[in-house]
Amino acid sequence: MPSNPAPTVVPDCKVFVVGLSKTGTSTLKEMLTTLGYRVCGPRKDLLARVRAGEVGAVDPTLDAYDAFEDWPWPLVYRYANEKYGAKARFILTRRKDADTWFRSVENHGLGTSPLKSMRDAYGHYRPFGRKAAFVKTYEEHNAEVRAYFAGQPERLVEFCLEEGDGWEKLCAFLGHDAPEKAVPHRNRSTPDRKPFARFINRLVIAPIYSRLPHG
């Protein structure tokens, strides 16, 4: 019985992690770095420009790196696909369900300085009192990515750490041998990070913002 052909690494391939934040993107960054990719993480300056319609502002960064995760990269998969065609691969990171994802985003919001906003990412300053809007964003984004790459399994893979996805799935998709090491788990949400920010957010920001109109 013939063996399956070995996966082939695409020369000069660009890899885009297009799941929203809090879906394991930091772990993917470390995994891709281990495989030899130069990975660009979140760029809030570029996120603001992409939201303003200046998608081409990402071009210098696209030229400088091999792989990309976190904001603004989930927003530019169409542009990246048109730019690189068959030399681009896309990884849709996700959580086991939307409720789990939202709890992680909410916990992140509690540990974030009140001076920082999540508006460029999600259209709202904070997730407090806005579960329906955030979950809608998450589910619609995943559905749009799936629809865009429908019929192109060689271009897109879904990746969920909570469902056991790891080196074998990632390396089979990208055409690498799987490293003999454990899958890292980075940037896990912890309830005791940044206690002062959490105190202010729980005592003041969350109660007030939850009651404000959602527009």
C-alpha cells in the first residue's frame, strides 16, 4: 500500500493567524517561531489605520515578516489572499465555544488599564454588559472566514487548542516535521493579573459602562 506523500513546504509562504484575540494566537506565535517563521504580533497602530480603510498601510510589515497573529491581521485576510495567492496560508484559531471565548475577553478587559480602549478591535470600549455584541462579532468573523475559503482546504485550517489541536495538525498544514516538544500555552488568562486595574474595573468601570447605551 503506497504511503501518503510528505507535505511540501511552500517557498516564501506567508502565514496569517486570522482568529480573533483570546483564541490561542500567542501560542501560535510561539509555535510558528519554533518552526522558523519571523512572526509579527499585534500592531495597534496598524489596526487603527486598517479600520480607517488604509489596508495598504500593512504592506511594509507584510514584507518584513513571514507570519502574523493578533490585530490587525484577522481583518486583512482578503487583502493578504489577493496579494500572495497560493503563497499564503491562513489559520483560523478559535475557542471550543463562544461563551468560553467571551469569558476570556471579559477577563482580559478586567485586567486592562482603564485608559486603554478595545474600540478599534471590537467597536466597544470594553466587553462589560455587551456579551451579545461581542459574541456576534466573534461568530460572524469565523463564519465569514470559512465562507471566503470554502472549497480551499489547502489554504485554511481551523485550530483549537481546547480540542487537542497541536504540532501534528499545524505541521501537516504547513508542510513541516512536527517538533518533539510539548505545545506551549502562552498568555493564559489568570484572575490575579494586574490587581489594581482589576480593582478599578470591577468597582467603577464595569458597573458604569454596563449601564450605558450600546451604541
